[in-house]
Amino acid sequence: MTEAALGTRTKREAYPHVTAWDRLKTNREWLGAWFMLPAAAFLVLFLAYPLGLGVWLSFTDARIGRTGVFIGTENYEWLWDDSVFWVSVFNTLLYTGVASAVKFAVGLYLALLLNENLPFKAIIRSVVLIPFIVPTVLSAIAFWWLFDSQFSIISWSLKKLHLISTNIDFLGDPWTARWSVIFANIWRGVPFIAITLLAGLQTVSPSLYEAATIDGASAWQRFRFITYPLLTPIIAVVMTFSVLFTFTDFQLIWVLTRGGPINATHLMATLSYQRAILGGHLGEGAAIATAMIPFLLAAILISWFGLQRRKWQQGESND
Amino acid sequence: MTDVLASKQIDPRSVLTGSAALADHSEGMSYLHSLPRRLVTLYLPLGIIMFVLMFPFYWMVLTAIKPDEQLLDLETFNPFWTWTPTLKHIQKLLFESNYPLWLWNTMMVAMSATVLSIAASVLAAYAIVRLRYKGAQWVGGAIFLAYLIPPSILFIPLSTVVFQYGLFDTPFALILTYPTILIPFSTWLLMGYFKTIPFELEECALIDGASRWQILTKIVLPLAVPGLISAFIFCFTLCWNEFIYALTFISSTSHKTVPVAIVNEFVDGDIYRWGSLMAGALAGSLPLVVLYAFFVEHYVSAMTGAVKE
């Protein structure tokens, strides 16, 4: 009997009692919650809450230093009749449309060029990315100097070549100002698109091109029926990002023109800054910012369908 | 949605150096093209694009070292070169302005925000990829969506939030808000890296009695160092580049970051301001370009990782 008692005792020591605390320590849900806590705290306090607050502010007459009261859709009705707002919507769409299309075309072309066998390939590819590394504001300041109305080197060179007779007022005239800021945006965006598409291009096997050439495909056909379809998924994602960040651009415009001349280059983001922070009408600015959300949702949906297509191309099911 | 992530790893080294990652080491059909043909179809367009991409930097550097009188007189001096470079603008910038302070502010804010974000992202990414708690996939998707919310629709409500929390015009306003831009990106990137670490390693450690925390710090993190470097330098660059929050939340000169200070403090009516403006832009860009030069491959991997969806 004593032996039996001893036996159970040693047994108990060999398998120490598992407390609820021990179980909790290895519980996925419990551990997961703690691991997620820091990131979740940041994203809820400084992202989700402000996002909701922004929508709420757009329905109030809040000003700087005063919490507003609910006024329904008055801000939106006010914007609906505001010609400056519609100019900013037009500018934003023009800016996004033209800049994204050109960035895509030039970026893809540059990616195809960089994909060829080149001397000093690695160095050239690294250098291409520099416009993307340098802070936008600082390169925008360089553009500001290049676009100076009196001492622009571009005007000077064109005059020396006898292509123009007077200086171009790059940022002073509504339409030249629009094209100038679009150019600066394209300049900054092309390297990003080129390098990411180049990464996609390198997953395309050269043997596909060889096979197509043997079958008599032209250069255009090789691009159209091999390169383009294989690159579609990465193009979808890259262009979603590009469109999204061009649409909500602020820095470039603020440094180059601050929305001028006569509001000709105001984007929705710069207009909302001017109304909300400089003008103090937080509610109205929030309404302009909220009006951008439907466009962003459209961009996200396009990205989503890009992903679906990618799965299908890899032979997985569409779920 | 998250499963697609690891399926197609792009080797950053190959992006820079060529097609080494391909299964068949074929050099393609480029040997078929003659040199004159390559000149027109390849070198010429590449040269033009590279010239346009690089010219603003050349102009920035040249303006920063040109004497004032040559800057505005395009007729008597050749505007594309200078034989009498001067360090006057840079000296003025470093010793007669608050520029070193702004540089320090930017560095400090970028460093703190990056470290905070990477710490939070490592935990979150590990939990989503390896703990796989209930709903982890949905959280992964939500973080991708958070990545798509741009600062320009958040800065107005955030300014009231920052004011309520009593952070307005302190460096903490930036240190605590920048992670909202950085965490979604770096979590997404690190999730991709953690997925490439073999599951078996963790199973062995679990059998040997390691806790999850020990697994993370002693097995997963050492293996994910390249990913951490990528996330770190990319986050650092994003912080350095950030403008709209710094413009909105900081009002006193002594707390400003370089991009905001250069736009607000250097821009006065002075016609000779260009030299010091360009010197300021150059000095603000150089730290990032040097960092980039050392970590090109990590940078490219962060960028391609970011769009790997």
C-alpha cells in the first residue's frame, strides 16, 4: 500500500500540475491578442478613430478651437455650389489621370530598357531610383528653381536654341502651371514604377520569347502576348498604389504653387488644408477630405480584382 | 488573400544585377541585335530618360556651390558650370541658421517612429503569420487596407486628436502619428518574410520547451534580419519624406523637421535665396542617399515586397 502511495506521488511529480495560467500562456488567442496590442493601439487611436472622426467633422461646423455642432449635409451643399471645389476636383482628376497614364507608359518603357543587357547594369538601376529616395519636398524645391519665371534654365536653353523668344512663366499661368506640376509628379513617380515592374519582368523566362520568335512573333506581339499578360497582376497593384498616392498628393503642389495661380492647381488635398488649417473651417475641410474616400474605395476595388486575377493565373481557384 | 504573399518571392539582388534568379540561365536574344540598332532603340532613349531623371540633382548641387552673382547672370557666365565653386551657402546654412537643429529633429523623430513601428510590426506580423489566432486572416486584410489610407484624408481629424491628447507642437505629435503610416507597411513586409522561415524550426523549439517569446527573439528574428533592415530603412525614408503631418502639427520653429522648415523658414522675398535653398535641399537629401547607397538591395526588396500585395 505504501508502495502504491509512493507510486502515485512520483507520478504526480513527473507530470506537474497544469494550471489554468500555464494553459493561458500557450493559448493562441490569448497570446495573439497581446502580440497584436501595440500595433492595434496605434492603428485604432491614430488611424481608425480619426478616420471616423473626420467623417463626423464633415457633418459639423467645427472650427479651430471650437467643437462644432451637427449641421447635417450643409458643408456638402456649400461645396456643391462652390466653383473652387469643382475646379479642385477637375484638377485632381486631370492630375491623377494624366500623371498616372504617363508614369505607367514611361515606367514600363524604362523597365523594358533596363531589362536588356547593359554595361554597368547594377549601377544604372540603382541610380534610377534616386528621385524616389530624395524627399519629395526637397526635389520639389529643385523644380521650383527650375521653373523660376525669370532665371529658369529651361527657358534659357530654349531661348538659346531659338525655340521661344520670351521666358516661359511656368508656374504663373493656369495651364502651364498644371502641366508643370504634372511633369514634376511624373518625374518623381517613374522610378518607383520602373523598378517594381522590372522586378516583375525578371520573373518572365527568356525561353518564352525564344519560342515565340521561332514561331515568327514580332517584337510587338512578344510584348502584347507574353510580357503584358504575365505582368498584369503586378501592374494592377503598382498602378493602384500610384493612382492612390497621386490622387491624394499634397507636398508637390504645396511647395510649387500652393494651389495658385487663381486656384488653378488646387488639388482636393491642398484645398482641404487651406480651408481647414489656414482658414480654420475644420468641418468644411473635413468634407473635402471625406469626398475623396469614394475615389479611394474605387482604387481599392480595382486592386482587389487585380489580386483575384493573379490567383487565377497561378492556377489556384477563385475563392 | 494572405496566402498569395509568399508564393512569388522576388530576389532583390536579381532586380539590380540581372536575371540570375531565372531557372534557365539564358541570356535571351540580345546577341541578335547589332550595335547601331541597340544605339537607337536602347542607349538613346535610356540616355534621355536618365538625363531627365538626374538633371534636377545636378542643378541642385551646382546651385548650392555657385557664387550668388553667377546664379542670376545667365549671359556672362556659362550657367551649366562654375569655375569658382563656393561653400558660402553651405556654411551659412550650417552656422547661421537653425538647420542643424532641424536636421537633428528630423533624425530623432524618424528614428523613434521607426523603432516604435518596427517593434509593433514584428509582434503583429508574427502573431498573424505564426500564432494564427482566430480571424488572423481578416486582420491581415485589414492591415493591407490601412496601408491604403493616405495621410491627406486624416490630417484634419488627427490635428484635433493631437490637440485633445495635448501633443500639439511637440515631437511626440509626429513620433506617435508616423507609425500609422509605417506599421501597415512594415507589418505587411515582415509577414512575407516570416512566412519564408521554416515552420519546423519553431516546432523543434516548442518541443524543447521554448516559449513563444523565446521563439520570436531567438529563432525568428535572427533569421529575419534582412527583412528587418529592409523595413527599417524604408520606414526611415518614409518618415524623412513625411510633410503634411509635420506641417500641420508643429508650429514653433525649434520643433520643425527639415522638409517643413525649408519650405516655411527659407522662403522669403530675397532674390539671392536660391543658393541657400538648394544647399538646404541637398543637405536634407544626402543622408538618405548615403543610406540608400549602402542598402540598395534591401531598399529594392522593401519596395517590391510592398507591392507584392
